[in-house]
Amino acid sequence: MLSHRNLPQRQNLSRLQRIAIAPEQRQQQQIQLTPAQHHYLTRVLRLRTGDRFLVLESLGDRWLAELAGNCAQLLELAPAETELSTAVTLLAALPKGSGFEQVVQQATELGVTQIMPLMSDRTLLKPSPQKVERWRRIAQEAAEQSQRQQVPILTDPVTFEQGIATRQGWLCVTEPEAEHLWNCLQGELGAEIAIATGPEGGWTEAEVLQAVAAGWQPVSLGQRILRAVTAPIVGLSLVAARLELAQTAKRPET
């Protein structure tokens, strides 16, 4: 096994291709590549036996790996600081059409830990199991592209009632008089952050009341009405900015 001092320089690691694997693909220090992964590495990227790439595990570890036929050999952990310091869950009411694909892709790029699709009162989309699997593939591809250390968990769609019962957090509403999310993020943050964004037409009054009763705080994302595919990205951008600014402030000066 390689020692840490023999790892390529960090700037070289950043140029290596990344693939995400399922837990069952790993057998100790060896990875059994899927046909699609092997085709991508050897036919698309034209890697050969002995060439190296990065492997992302579901638990968040990142490994330097070496291609060995239909398999890959794990060489050494390759730590990176691409994850947010706090787990972030997005509960997003499903927009119409294919808009949720954009939400999944960009939420993954912004560092979300878990995505929970919500079936709210005004939700029109009724996703099939095949559609949900497509969303998971999009999350995996986005994690690889954005150099994430882990692929976010994308749950099966749940009802609004089920979603807000799993945790407490901030409910994004269209009322501008509500406290702005950025102001709320300036206080003490817990071990997990959760934000919920609504469908086209927004939450119903009954849903807002139900969420408040469950411990959720209504917040504003600004003076303008945002689309159902825009609100999650704005909310997550604010959360990511707050966490990364706090993390930077904690780093010792050199």
C-alpha cells in the first residue's frame, strides 16, 4: 500500500476522474467495477491497467485507486475538504415536469447530505420508481463532477406530513415579512440543518400551520417570488455560504 507521502500532489489529485461505488462493490482493498464504470474508464477516458482514478464510497471516504482489468485496487485514502461541516437535508416539494432533476443536480453540487422529495397538497408530479432511480443516478454523477466525498442520500418520495415529522428546520415561504433565512443562520446551528421548499403556488395555509405546529420556523428567501426549482438552490446557497464562512474563520492563520 502506498504511504501518504507517495500520493500525487493535491493539484494532481484534483485532475483525476472520480467514480462513486455501492458498498457491495468493495471486497477489502479491491473494487469490482460495473460494466458501465469499466466502459467509462476504459472506452471513454481511455484509462489502461495501472492508471489511477478516485473512488468515492457511500460513507464519505475517498480513495486513490488503480485500474486492474475489470477491477480496481484501492491504494490509499485521499482525504479532501469538500464536504460541509454540518449535515444538510433538503425537503423539496416536487415541481412539475423534469424540474426536480435540476434540483437534485445543483443541490448535490452545493453539498447537501440528504434530499427528501415531498408530495405536498399542490404537487402534481407522481414519480415512478424508475424516475426516482434516475434522480439517484443524477446525484451520483453530480457528486463525481463536483468532487464531493460522498453521494447524497435521495429518499423515496414522502408526503408532506411524513417529511416534516422526521425533523425540524426552516420552512421557506413566500411572505416577505417572515424572517430572512440568512438572519436565522447567524445563530447557533445544531448538528443538522433542514430546509423545506414548496411547489408551484407555494404551501397551502394548512401546510404552513401544520409545519409550525411540528416545530418548523417559516423563513423568507427575499422579496421576490422564486420558482419551485429556484428556491431550493437559493436556500442551499445561503446555508453553504454560512457553513463555509464559519469553517474558514476557524482555520488557524499560517
